[in-house]
Amino acid sequence: MGTQGACALSLRWAVLAAGLAWVTVPDIGIAQAPRLPADLKDRGCCIDEVEDGAKVSSLKIAGNDALSSSAIKNAIFTTETGAFPWSKQHELDKRQFLDDLQRIYILYHRHGYFAFELESYEIQSRDGDVRITLRVSEGAPTLVDAVTLEGFEGIDDEDLEAELRDRLPMKAGAIFKEDDLIASRNMLESGFKNRGFAFAQVLLEYRIRKAQRTATVTYSVDPGDVYYFGQIDVAGAGEVSDEGLVRNQLVFDTGDRYEQQDIFDSQRKIYELGLFRLVSIDPSLGSVRADTVDVAISVVPAATRVVRLGVGYGTEDLVRVQGSWLDRNFFSKSRQLEIRGVYSRLEREAAVTYRQPTFLRRNLNLSLSGFLRFETEDNYTVERVGATGRVAYRLNRFLFATGAITAERADFSEFDEGVLIPELGRDFINPSRLLYTDLGVTFDNTDSLFSPTRGYRADFDYQLGIPVASFDYAYNKITLQVTRYFEIRDGWVVAGRVLPGAIFTYGGDPDTGGEGRVPLFQRLFAGGSISVRGYERRQLGPKDDPEAFGQTRNPEPIGGSGLFETGVELRFPIGGRLRGVAFVDAGNVWEDPSEISLADLEYTPGGGVRYVTPIGPVRFDVARRTSDEESFLPRWVFHISIGDAY
């Protein structure tokens, strides 16, 4: 048996021995199976009067507060039949139902409620169906009164203990939960393994005083020695790329201190090349040499040419059709060529993009694209044709930076010349030429791409319009969106965001007065499925004045130069793949950044449902506009889209 296997086995025996030792101490739980009541069947009514196989038409739980009904239902076998005619029918299994009563006890014990009791259950039969009601008494939770960390003596990092303690899910004053108990041990182990201690082990000990409803937890760390990455071998890359391309994606090298997270990050980067359907990075922990750990990398090639077709629907763009042809290994070395087309009510686009994953240096990526795009809004259609060059650089696992330059020609059509030109003044040039750079920085330490439950994400973007040669616009456009996620209880997540934005013009062509301009489609707008949801797309903010030009239609949006949006959303489980949300969005757009005022914010409360899929949640939201102004706008707005609002 290798060193790693022996270490893991000894750890398991150590934990088991500690658990068995605690069994001899009064009021100690979780290490051993919880003591469950033997009279659960006798606590209810009428189970003997119904037959196995009867349809379960309803399952209700009363008296629960700490755990939601959906969390309890997800932990048991007995399931109620859905309300829709096409719902799958679920039948009663009396043996499994009695086992479910025990499963509920175990569920509550795992969440720190050792005083939990099932007060009663009732099974009613009606027209061959059964209705089940469970009444529970949760009792008071057991709280953690102390979390002790041992084994940090001799570690050459004064801040390590404080840093890891701050990140522990298990904290003094919190409810004693089995998931937090194990997650904290795993996090401590990972923390040491990310600092060179490849064989770090954590021994967990805990004492539960049920009478006092308190628990103490001790984590004892055996860090072992510091190790370094040794020889790195790559296999399987030769069919579609050279070995050097794979090595260039690694964030570690021979001689670097061993860090477990570096292995995960390197695996992700190799996957992002798009060349491989399987990537395996295995540190040889069972056969270390001196203080080094060799690493074996194995890759399995994916198809190099891919055709994708997709159809979607949203309340803003209605039916959306897109297709692409992608060569993942264009002229080898993972260079990519993609031809892409999109068609919807709001956008029609054809684009050709070339991507080079390693440009000049390891973490720098290059893309070049040419595009022809038609954008259709309520008061204009614009044809944009141009080209973009973009570089992207990952500074570390949380920080990502991009830089781009775009040159394009814009030609407006289907617009009211007698309104837009006077409203926007000299900013409205048709046709026009635009040259601009984009600089972006993203920080993201959230725990999930599609459904984060904790962490921050910050997106900063700076766009500079450059009026050189024959280009027409001179402006600075700045936006910053910051989003925060935190879990307040199992499955319940609060997400909040703020989004300020501003546009400032600067000196342009002296022949036109030295004033900058901003193209209409780059102005700031608010309202829509990922903005302030009580307004339809772009309908919050400055609009034109049709009465000033003798027209009787509703005003139409023209955007502004100052923006502020904020919102908070509570996400909670409903059952199965369904999740619910309740939210309040607020925001507005102003003609000038100097006019931004929180007193002018428009608030729109709402709620919705999410259906979780592998590509992100399908979202249904409805929100209400609270402002009495602009009576021509709908009071209630409904949105269908994919992905969370933020």
C-alpha cells in the first residue's frame, strides 16, 4: 500500500476511534446512530386502514420552521402526486413510510435539532387516495459554544490560522450541523494542501451536551512536511496539438511548492482549450521522491469540428435562433475559427471569429472578429459593421482582465428624423464611424457559475471613444456591477447587487466645436429582465417628447448618461428542480451624471420561479411598477429568460 493509502486509512481509523471513545460519554451524538423512538407507528392514525399502492394526493408537514417542508420531503421516500393532470402518480408504500418517520429524525439530528419529536401523523383515505399530515416539534437547536484549532505550532505563516478560521463554516454561536462539521474539516485539509503540505490530515473531535444544547468542536491538524512539484508527464495530446500547448495551460511548474488548487485550475484551463473531452491530472502521492510529487497529465481529444444549432424563447427577443460552425484546431495549436449567426426580434448578426489561446505569453488569449449586426429597437434600427481585436489575461484564479479595440460603421434606418435628431442634437450622426477601446476587470470568488450561494463578483468596464481620423465620437463610459451572495439557511440564498454607470464626453474635432459625442446605442438604458424588472426593456429613464413635434404616440426611450441600479433577491427551494424568488429592484437613468440622486430611484417588487437545468435556470418573473407616472406603461411586467437576473 502506498504512502497516501496508508495515511488515508490511518485517518479513517483515527476518526472512528475518536467517535467510539465519545460513545462512552453521556449526551454525545452523531458519531453513533441517533437513538430513535420505537413507537413511531403508534403515534399516528389509520395506517392499517389504508392499502399499499394507494395514490398519495397530498403530503403536508405542520410545526416545522427551521427546515422547510420541501427540504423534509426531499429527504424521504414518500412523495405526493403533482397537481397537474400529466404529473407522475406516486403511491403509498407503508413500510417505506414508517422508515421515512425515522429518516426525518435523522435529518433533524444532522441539522443540530436533537430534541426533535414527531408529535403525530394522520393518513386519511378519500375516494381511494390518501392524504398525509405530519405534525412535528423541532425543539431548540444545539449551538456551538467553541471551535478549537490545534496543530498550527511551527507553521511558518502567522496569518494562516486566522485566515482558515474565518473561512470555516463551523463557527462558535452557530447551530451544530453535520454538513458544516465535515465541510470545515475538508476545508482545513485543503487549506494546508494548498500551502505545500501534500499529506496534511485533520482529526475531528466533538462533544455534544444535549441537556445544555451546546457542542464543542476540536480540529487537530497534522500538516506533515512541505512538498514541491516534481516531474510532469503529458500523454494523449499529440493527436490534435503538441505537448507544449498543454503545458502552457499549467499554473504550476517543476520546483513550485505543491498546491492542490493549482491542479484544479490547470485542469480547468486545459478544458477551456476546447480540444479535449477528458482531462486528468494525477499527482503521484503514493510514490513521492524525497520532497517532490510527480504529476501525470492525460488528455483524450474531442471532435475538432462542431456544428451547433439552438432555438430559444424570451419575452424580450421572442424566438431566438442561432447556429455556428467551429473548428477547434484551426491550423493546429488550438487556434479556433468560428462562423456564427443569430436571428431574433431584437438582433440579427453574422460574425467570424478567430481565437488563439496562448498569445505571446501563457495566460494571454487573443481573439479577432468581424461582424455584421442589425439591432432593432422601438424607435430605430441600426446596421453595425466592423471588427474587434481582444486580448484576455487571467491574473489569478479570481481575477480576469480584458482589453479590446473596435472599429465600426453605424447606419440608422426606420427612425423619426424629425424627433431623434432634435432630441439628441449633434450626438445623432447618420451614418457614423466609431472607434473605441474596452478595458474590463472581473473579480469572481463565487462558489458556482450558474447558481452561486456565497462570494462576490465585481465587473468593471471602461470604454473610451476615440475621435481620430474620420471617427465621430469622443466619450468615456464607465460601469461597475458588484454582486454579493450569501446563504442564510439551507437552500435559502440572498443575492444583492449595485450597478452605477456614467458617460462623460471630452474634446473632439475642433471643427465641430471641440465637444464630444456619444452614439445612441452606447447610451445608458434601464428596464428589462436583467435590469429593473418592473419595467419593460429600456423603458425606465429619459424618453423623447412626441407632443413637442405634434405627435400623439407614446414617448420612446433615448437613454441617458447617468445610471444607478440596485436590487436584492431572496432565492428559496420549492421542491425538486423548482426554486422560488422574491425580489425588489430599483434604479433610474438621468440625462447627466451630475443629476444622479437616490431620491429619484423607481422601485419594483416582484417574484418568480426558477426551473433548474444543466445550462442554468429557466426563469419566470413578474414585477410591479410602483410609480404612478408614465401611465402609458404597464403596471405589471412578465419576463421569461434563461439564467438568474444577477
